[in-house]
Amino acid sequence: MDKRTYAILGTGALGGFYGAKLQKSGLEVHYLLKSDYQQVRENGLIIQSKDGDFTLPQVNAYNDVNKMPQCDVVIISLKTTQNQLLPDLLPPIVKNNGVVLVLQNGMDIEPEIAKIVDNVNIIGGLCFLCSNKVAPGHIHHLDYGQISLGAYASNYQSTGITKQMEEIASDFEKAGISIELLEDLLLARWKKLVWNIPYNGLSVILDGRTDELMTDIHTHQLVESLMREVVVGAKSTGRIIPESFIETMLDYTLKMKPYRTSMKIDFDEKRPLEVEAIFGNPLRKAELAGVNLQQIRCLYQQLKFLDMRNRS
């Protein structure tokens, strides 16, 4: 087929980085922006990356979704705290039988997408990426970048590797982005939470970067304990995460450059935190299976308090 066209809903540290890589590889990419619209429309995107810096002087920038063309693949890289906007943003720009690629953290996001558009293929993407937006239209990629893809089916039934996953993986790999294809999206979301729950939560509550959490013996032990509780949550839904995965995540983080998590950045900027998607939804999913994740609930309750106070 002809080259796929892409739309980016949420041109920030994540969507801007991956969209720019796809455009640099020769694909047609359209970006929806808000506060950065004027800057990006006039000056393009600047990517400062460990893999090599580059600038895209001209990009297809929009501040109105109704002016965007319909695309083969729509990437949702908004924060989940903005998902209430999707019923207005998504239907106008995704082609019939196109793909919605959900690059968001947390749990139970795809079922909500399926309620908005029922004529598309939904794929969840789990990004292991250290990237920050340092200025309007200027993204700093610090480390990693791999995406794990899994197709969504009702109630997170395992789908195997689909044709759409393989096609999108091909586009991303040509753009220099490492891709892992997974048969079980729910398992992939639990595995991402093994990292997201301890580091995002503790970075806000304890006001610490990833390296600080790993250097101190007490917080290192707390991180590992929280990871093990995520594994218990996964098991309650029939998904098994091996012990070796915890060691892999700890090792990755030890080797990672000092990093201020996305939730900590949101907190510092007094933006809403993704507490429900990352903490609340997994808690409720485990509770339905009769399992109480006590340590994660403790984080959830503290974060709800801090988030409300921070924004008021």
C-alpha cells in the first residue's frame, strides 16, 4: 500500500518525539497542538536526542482538529487527564478501518476508546522513553525509546500479532524506533505499571528523581516491594510476570540517566496528575478479582490528596 499517514494528538515530549522521528523517515505526519501551535507552525520541531539531534523546519501543525485530514493511524499521546476531549478530537481524523494507537500510561484506556470509535483497529503502545519538553517545540530525548505494541480486543482478550501491528512496527523501525510486538496487551500494561507505579508515585510523594530513589537503600527496597505488588495485581487478572522482569526494570533504572518522571514534572507544573489511569484503574481491576493491593492503595490515596491540594 501507499505510505501510511499519521496524526499526533498530543505533541509533547512523547508524541512530538515519535512524530518527528516518523516524519524524518519520510512519512506524512500531522500534529495537533495547543500552547505550542504558533511556535511550531513558524519554526517546526527541534529534537535534541542521545541518538542524534535534528530539526524539522516545517511540520503540518494545527490548533483545530477539524482542519486536519483523516489519517490511517492516529496516535493518542495526550495525558489521560485530557481523555475527556477524545470524543470531539478522535472521530474526525481517523479513517474508516484505520488504526488508533494509544501511547498512554495506565490501565483500561482502550475500552474507553472503543466506546468513541467502533470502526477502527485499536492498538495499545507501552513506551519506555525518557524524554522531556524543554521549550515550545523543543524536545530533549535523554534515554531509551522502545515501544511495545499489543492489539486490543474486548475485555483484553489475547489477539496474537495482527497485520496492523506488523505494518506500524515496520514504519517505526524504519524511523529508528525499536518495537516489540506482543500477543497480550493486558499483560503488557501490567508490566509497564511495574515501572510506572513505584517511580511516578514516589517521585511526587518523596520529591525525588529516579537516581535518588535507587541510591537510598530504604527507597530502593520500597520500589522493589511496590513492583512485587504490581505483579500480584497482574496475577489476579490471570497474567504472570516473571521474577526476572523486576530485576530487569531495577537494572534499567540504575543505568538510566537521572530522570524526573513525567508525573513529577506535571506536579511541579501544577498540572493534573494521571492518578486514576496509573493507580486507580489497576486497583479497581484487582479488587474485582478479590485482591487488595495495600501499598499501591496507600500511594493512590496520598497522590489524590497532593494532586487536589497542588491544583487548588
